[in-house]
Amino acid sequence: MARDDRGRFAPKPPAELSPAYARRLERSLARGRTRSEARGHGTAPRRQWESADVATRPAYGKALEVLARTRRGESLTAASKAVGVAPDTVLRYAGSAYERDGRGRWVAKPTDRLYRRMRFLDARGQTWVEPANAKEAKKLAEYWNAVDVYLATGNDRGLRRFRRATLRTRQKSRLPLVTDRRQLERLASVGELSFEDLYQR
């Protein structure tokens, strides 16, 4: 491969590429990708905590529990001990959500993009969604809490803040949250609002 005047490897001119490779480059560039992305060179594999496979591992679920506790003010060591998992395991699965403070201690960042699969409610009943980040996951958890309060007490005050709210997902879609009281009561009557765990394990 030839080098350019700065000593870098220069790409082949289009005339020297195979027809199939040239077509692939042309399609990718038309979609707005860089030439490097179009060639498929130097692209990093998906990180473990960004893939759906990791959600099936019990240790990952515990790491998320520890992360939630550290965001509420517990230390990584104390939260890990309470959940029953080693701090090193938490950092292996959720390390991107932590950083060291000025004293060298691990503290949770305000948000993250760790993979989560959570229960969602639409007009037909329960389904599963993948919130875009920790902020969206928290929004969904607070929505479910408002639904529980309404069904238990009839107080819909908590639901009102979600009337025009949507949930952003990892697939870059926006899903409206069900807040119609009649619809919620109908879904509750057929058992669609009965479950023990918000997250899929």
C-alpha cells in the first residue's frame, strides 16, 4: 500500500477497488458514515455493558443494585456488602458508571448508558423496553411508582407529571406513558399491572 506525503498509508483510488467493495463504500458514505466507518476498519466491538447478553447474568443485576445505592449516597464498599457482591465485580460490569473523586474513592456518575431491560406499559398491556440511559430508567421507575399509588389510593397527582411525558429508548424511539385512569384500571383488572420485579433478570 502506498504512503502519502505525510507518511500515512493512502487509500486506494476508487478505480483499484473491487466492484463489491466500492459499492459498499458508496452506500455507507451516502448514509453519512466516515470513510473509516464505511471501510469497517478500526471500529471497536460493543462493550460488554452495552449488549443485551449481559442482562441475563445475575452479577450484572446486582451491580445495577449497587449502582443505585451508591447514587443514593452509600459507598461502593458498603453497597456491595449489602447486596452481596464484590466491589471488583461491580466495577467489571458497571465500571463506566463510576469515577474517582478527589480522595480516590469510587463514586457514581449522575447518569450512564448501561444496558437495562425494564417493564413498560402500553395500551395493550405489559411489554419490555430498553431505556436510553439511567435518567430514562429512573423516569420509568418513578412512573410505575405513580401508577402503584393511584391504583392503591385513587390519588392521581403523581400521574399528572407524566401526562405528556415520553420514554427515550436505546433504539432512539420515544414511547408515550399511559396515564389515562380508565385505561389503567382496565389493565389492572386483567392482571397486566401485577409483577414483582421491574427489571428483567
